[in-house]
Amino acid sequence: MAGDDLTARVAAVVVNYNVGALLIDCVASLRLEGVGRIIVVDNASVDGSIEALERADPEVTLLQTGANLGYGRGVNRGAALADADAELLLVMNADTVVRPGMIKRLAEALDDHPAVGIVGPRVENSDGSLYPSAREFPRLVDSVGHGFLGMVAPRNRFTRRYRMLDWDHAAFAVVDWVSGSCMLVRRRAWDAIGGFDEDYFMYAEDVDLCWRAGRAGWQVAYEPAATLLHVQGVSTDQHPYRMIVEHHRALLRFAARTTRFPERALLPVVAIGLVVRTGMGWAHRWRQGRANPPS
């Protein structure tokens, strides 16, 4: 089935928030891959990106939410507009570009592995370096170690294990979770788990989705033969201090959902640690701003 027309099989949902011309590049790359049904969910952008998209590609289905609903809510709204016969949902950030053959290879991975409900591509940064988009679920000890050492010693053992930095990223594999910046999801799996949990505004909604998929009997996979370019942080950098708060709030929510006794007794300590790390994140961001003032 992987050779079938992607126009009929795939509906793409792209969430936009002030990413400028990158939105047009994202949609154009989807068109080149043969995706006919593209739903752009706009979270109240004010940068002219939607007006530019309407001129460049008037066939796009546009949903303007009227407010910044966050990523998961935006995707859920867009997915609800997808055609009923679209068996695959491609969920994407707007600051991404699909490399040739990516969607076809992701679809082939799902066709070849019926137990897989979600598959993600190899994600590359703007400079071509690998972004570790396939990861393990954060264990409590790794979360604490990564949280406090990640900013000052990014190669520490806790971060390496959580981000799977010592793992071979060149081979297809079943993993715990893949980045929500781009994932291809079977519609049956999406419907069975109810899409993203909307209590997450930003961050960890992808971890949570993959965790719930596993509990529902679906596997999650990484397919490096499919490649995506992701320009990191275009939307989140516009409200950096709020995003730091949302990041840590999301981590606590996921920990509270997934941690069981006896580790669950440590959640108050984890919460205090996340508050401390939020302050560290603010200070780190402030120093970055001082070192690199806007031009």
C-alpha cells in the first residue's frame, strides 16, 4: 500500500504561530510530496504568515483559532477537519521542511509494521546536525539528573540516556517516543487514544501521546530513512520565559500521570526541583539575551 497515492491516504495538520515565511516553505514541501489535504491551524498569528500563505496556496484548509491554544489543542482541532477516509495523519510544526521521500518512507514503515501506530522521521537541525527526536520515557532519576546537569554538562550520563545520544540513529527501531515536531499516526490509533491531551499547552504532549499509545497496544517507531529539517524554537522563542514555565509544568504533569509507588512519594521533591530549575532556566535565558541582544 505504500506506493498508493499519498493524496488519498494522508491528511497533514500543521500548527502555525508567527513563523513567517517558514510556513510557506513547510506547505510547499508537503505539496512536492503529493499531499493534497493540508490543514493549517493558526494560533492567532500577527506576523502576516497566514495572509502570505493564502496568496501562495489558496487550496490549503485554514482554521484560525482566534487565540494561542498551544500545540496539542491546535493539532486536535485540525485533525477533526481531516477527511474520514484519510487513514494517516501527518502532524507537524510549521517551522519544518519535509525532505524528498519522507512521507512515503514513513507510510512504508507503517505498512511494513502493523503493530506500529506512530512513526517519526530523522530530524535535522538547520546546520544538518542530528536532533535527538527518538527518546526513552524519562525515568525519575534521569529526569532529575538531566534537569540539573543538562544546561551545564550536556553530555552527562543522565542526558545521554534520556536523549539516547549513544544509540545508533541510522537504523529503524521501536522506541518509547518520538518528537511531535513531525509524526505520522494511523488514524485508528489516533482515534483510539483520543489525540493529544489538551491539558498540555506546550511540551511533553508528544511524550504523553506515545505513552498512551503504548498502553493502548500500539508501538512507536523511528524511521531514519525519512528526514525532516526543523528550524528549532521559532515560535517558542517569542515568549521564552513563559515557555520555560510551560516546559516544567508539562514535565511535572507527565511524571504525576506515569509515576507509580514507591517513586510517586518523591513527586513533591520533583516539583520543588522543577521550580528551582525554572529559575535556572530563566537565568540562563537572561544571560543569553544579554550576550546576544536584538540587532
